[in-house]
Amino acid sequence: MKNNIALDKEELELLEELDSGTFEDVSLSDEEQERYSSYAKYTKSLQEKKQTTIRFSVSDIATVKAKAKEIGIYIEKIGKIGGDKIKLNGIEIDLDEAKNIYFNRFKQVMKNDIEGLI
């Protein structure tokens, strides 16, 4: 990923002052300090990694993968549903069995856990 940064006029002037040694530090008001602090917190939050799930149509997947590769974003396919099978994290089972697990066994486990708390 390229790191081309476009600087505005004020940023260029600041760099010039820093390079020439003519920069003078000016104290900020409490309001300005709070504003710039919130900018810094927001910028830092943009750097945090968060897991996200996005659904795409089949026709868009190739385009999304190409763009992600171009900008350096990792994409992981975690599951697939089609026909009478479901595949999730390397486990493949019949769709009827998955329904049974979700609607019956999972329900029973939750019921047992709740009864254990009472």
C-alpha cells in the first residue's frame, strides 16, 4: 500500500517552520486541548482491529477480494450454505442435522444450564 500524503498549506508552513527552526510553541486553551484530544482518540480508534461479517452477492465477491488485496485487508471465508449441506469452520454436516442441533440440542443445553442456575 502506498503512503502518499497530501499536505495542505498550513501543514506545509508548519513543516517549513520546524525545518528552519522558526517554529514557536503556543499554549492551547482548555477547549482546544479537549477538541484535539477527541481528534486523537478518534484517530486511535480507527487503528483498532475489529472482526466484521459482511454478506456479498456471488457476483461481487471477486471485485471485493481484488480491492481488499489491493489495500491490504485480509478476508476469511468462515462458512458456506448450499443445497442440503452446511460447512462452517471446516465442519460439514447435513442441513437437517444442523437444524436439529440449533433447534433441539442447543435448546436443551441452554435449558439445562438455566436449570442449573436456579
